[in-house]
Amino acid sequence: MNQKIVNYVELIIKKGINIQKGQILVVRSPIEAADFTREVVKAAYKNGASEVVVHWNDDIVTKYRYIYGDDKIFDEFPDWQRDSLEYYRKKGAAFFMVDVEDPALLKDVDKNRIKRARKVRGLALKEYYDNIIENSNQWCIASVPSIPWAKTIFPELSDKEAVEKLWELILQIMRSDKDDPIAQWDKHLQNLKNRMDYLNSKNFVKLKYKNSLGTDLEIGLPEGHRWLGGSEKSKTGVEFVANMPTEEIFTLPHREKVNGVVYSSKPLVFGGVVIDRFKVVFKDGKVVDFDAETGKETLEKVFTIDENSKYLGEVALVPYDSPVSNSGKVFYNTLYDENASCHLAVGSAYPVCLAGAESLSEEELLKKGVNISTNHVDFMIGTKDLEVIGIQEDGTEISIIKNGNFAFTL
């Protein structure tokens, strides 16, 4: 296997997952990534995993299920799937997902079936997801190329050339093409931590966004919010990186204190449909209007997975001058596109971004402004001319993002 891909696998195991001696690793992977996944399994064992459990899936089979399955199955979720994840979570396992994108895979599938399946899955796995997003265990997601994804980005190339070109981009973005990728990531994570510490030191009460697309948005932040970014720590104290790549610093907005309009800067793929050039209007935290040049009907489904899908759960800051953005490509993949652009997410917040959240009930979290949902969908809003201003309790305004990039140096 290409040395740069070997470096990538090592990064995932040592920095992303940070597998511990004697720990179980659970991997979810599509069959298209079998060769890569086997390398992950081997590297995990070599680095001390006691067992590696792989849950294989086939996206084409999933598509056939949506098209041909009995209608009632989209309102059901098997207990054994929930029980399996909970079994390994409670045993202290780490979790890794191999993301292989096919942006158009579900284009012709009934979107109501997708919406129902997402909702029932979210409800069935609520305990698992609640614990994972609160970092009960290490978890990580990373991508590898597929022919459909590569051809979406490089339609002018042959299948083989497109996959090779996408691999080249991924390895460059992941710093796996460097002599010492681990050292490169240590430096990168420290830079993210410095930005996170700076933002936390300012105790902003709200943020103001503006750009030439027409974005004019004010986002209130809950008392006790905290910015996170780069690496995180599990409840057992193990450092890990949940998203690879990662360029963002993020926190949670107050669910009832978002007002104004925001315009998308990159396409959003949801259920195989590309939603592009859209705007969203918020009043007192709730989506009250929206429009899109393409995919408006699907955008409506994003906001109606459940009753809280019309409220924001995440606000993330990403410099316009980032490795993903500098590639000049739209990836049609949230993991990559969200790391090229400042973004927001409707749906569930990450309670870990609120001090003391672990001791609060759902009702108490809602009162403090933390959105709770079975849904979480990121959409990109960052542009070359985006300005973000942070406002402190005494009214002091501090420039955070200017001309798309962080306005402060550390």
C-alpha cells in the first residue's frame, strides 16, 4: 500500500482514535472500502487493540431497501443493532466510521422514507448518540475515495484517474504527504487549541455575521458555553480527534436567540439531493422562512425531521484559508466541506459545549438554550468576505473573522 495511505491509517489509529492497549475497536465500513478497512484493523491490532469488530454495510443494498422494501420497515429499528452498539460502548470500546461518499446514491429514493428512517434510527439510538457526543468513548470519522464521489469532483477524468486524484487531495489535506504527519498534526491541534482558548477567554454573549451574499445574522450564546476544537478527551481521559480532517472551532448557540438571515456558500447534499444557493431566515431561534434555487423541497425535510430541527445546534468557525478550502473544490461531503467554511447546523447541539451539562436533565438543558433533536445537519456559510464580530456582556465588540479568516493572531 502507498506509504502516504499507510501514514493516513497510522494517523487515524494513533491520533484520531488513539486506541489504548487492551481496548476494543468497533469499525463501521462500506464494502467498497474493504482493503482500506483491513489496513485499519491490522494497524489497530498492532497498536494494542484487544479486538476489532467490523460492521460491514453496502450502500447499494441500502438503496434497494429504500426503493423496494415494505413501507412499514421505515418506522421500525431492530433492537439487535441498538443492543450491539450499546454493548460495545459500555465495554469502553472506541468507534470508527469509514465514510465513503456517493453524493447521488439516493437521488431517486422516496425522501419521505429517508426522513422516517433517520427519525426512527435517531430515536432508537438516542442513548448511544447522547453518550457518544458527550465523549463517553473515543470516536472518529474519516473518508476514503469511491468512484462515484471522485467522478463528482473530477468528472473530466477516467474512473481510475479520478480516484487517484481524490486520494492525492485527501492525503494532502490530511497532512499524510508530509515527512512526519504525527508531528504536523500535533502542531495543527495546538494551533486549534490556542484559538479555542482565546475565544473562551472573551466570554461572548452573541455573534454577528455579515457578508456580500446577504447574510445578516445575530446568534446569542448561552451562559456557560465553551468553544471546542481539534482534539477532545473521552470521559476516561483519552485524547482523540473526532473528525479527520478538522479545521473548526465550534460551540453551541442559544436555541431561542438566533435572528436574521443567512445564505449558504456551498451546496448541501441530503438524501442524495443537492440543495444549493439557499437562504434561511430565523426569528427567536426558529426557522420561519427559507428558499433555495435547487432542492427546496428536500431542504424542508431537513427542517422537519422532528420539532427541534428548525433550531440551531452548532456554530463553527473555520478560516477561509484552510487546506480544504485552498483545494478549490466542492467535495459534496459534509466532513470535508464543513472544514472549508464557517458553518452552522440545525438540530441537536453538543451538550459538551456547555459547562456542567453532564449533570442536567433534558428539560434543564432546553431551559439553558441547548437544542435537543434526533437530527444534526451542517450547512456552509463561510465566504472570502465573511465578517464575524463577537459581542461581550458590556457591549464591547471584537473582530473574530475578517475577510473570511481569523482576525486575531496568537
